[in-house]
Amino acid sequence: MTLQTQGPVVLPALLLCDFGHLAHEVERLEAAGAAALHLDVMDGRFVPQLTYGQVVVEAVRRSAKVPLEVHLMIEEPERSLADYAKLGADIITIHIEALADPRPALRAIADLGSRAHLALNPETPLSRIEPYLDACDGVLVMSVEPGFGGQAFNPIALEKLSRLAELRRERGGSFRLGVDGGVSVETIGPVAAAGAELIVAGSAVIRSPDYGRAIAELEGLARQAA
Ligand code: DX5
Ligand code: ZN
């Protein structure tokens, strides 16, 4: 499945949803118009929190009709790429901080038939990923320290997004720009204006009583600003 978009879209992150009613949450998010879902896999080593792995991703895949982005916040991500691809992860996002050279892992994801996205933490300079942009289907700019939902947006992400959009124009690249962390009605305009197209939103959607209204409001603000 490919995520076709025209203009910026919101990818709800499941992290803060009710995992006791996972299929129901997936259904609610799809009914709310989610273009795709963002799944945060954390191993308690690369980041302090331990969330879930293949069993839960597989359960989401079974109930979801929309594409899935699996955000791997784990050490040695190269070891589980084939498993997540086989489960039907449409986008597999790996962290530059977890790999000395991400090129083999990016190529492996592409060979497995998924989209290869590369994420970078707020303190990681853009120069660290620049050499690999040609091998990426997308870049995920972290606007919080990965590990927890509900943190405040770090504006360093705006500079990185703008610079990446510029690099893409200069080099004629085709990678997509994503952003993850602290996105809200206050911050979504600036991230869309800076070039973000795949915009992850956890608490801004899941803590709202009406997912549909939250997604529509966020996407409306993003489109106005883009
Ligand atoms: C942070 C995760 C995010 C997080 C987003 O480690 O990668 O996807 O769930 O949640 P909010 O939007 O609440 O920052
Ligand atoms: Zn994430």
C-alpha cells in the first residue's frame, strides 16, 4: 500500500490510545479520516520506554485498512526489518543514531518492498543524514526527544525541515518530509510552512474527545500554512 497524499496529512500516533481496545481505536481513527497510522516501537534500550513490537503491529495491520508507518526506536533495527516488512509495514522508519551506516538497512527496507524513512533526533545535526538522502524515501525530523508522547515541540525541527526542503530542491530529490513530536494546533502551521508533509500527531488527536474534529482542524491549519 502506498500513502498517496496531496498536501500535508496527519498521521495519528497510537502511543497514547487505549490498547485495551486496540481494534476499536484503529476503527475510530480510520473513521476520523486518518490517512495512515504511526506506530511507535520502543525497546527500552534505544529509548527508556518499552512499548510493543511485532505482535501488536501485526494486530493493527489486521484491523487497519490505511497504510502503516512503523517508527523503530530500537537498537540494531537491521535485525527486525524483514519481520516488520512481512507484517505489512508500508513505511519503516529507522534512526540514524542507531546505525553507523544506515545505507544497508535503507536498501534492505526498499528490497523488502516497504518505504525506507530515516529519522533524526533533535540534537543530531542534519549533516549526519545528508550523505544518505539519495537512499531515503522519506526523512522523519524529530521535534521531541524520542521516548514519550505529550512532550513540548522543539523548534529546531523547523530549521531542519526548511533546510531539507531546500536540499531536495537543489538536488532534485524525491524524499518526503515528516515530523514527529509535540505537534498541536499551535505548531502544525509552522511545520507545514517549513515543508512537512507527513505530520505525526499523538496527544493532539488521541487526547481529543473527537478524533475526526481534531484531525480535520490540524489538517486544515497545515494546508493553510503549506
Ligand atoms: C515520540 C514518538 C511520537 C509520539 C508523538 O517518541 O515517536 O510518535 O508518540 O506524540 P505527541 O504528538 O504527543 O508528541
Ligand atoms: Zn513516532
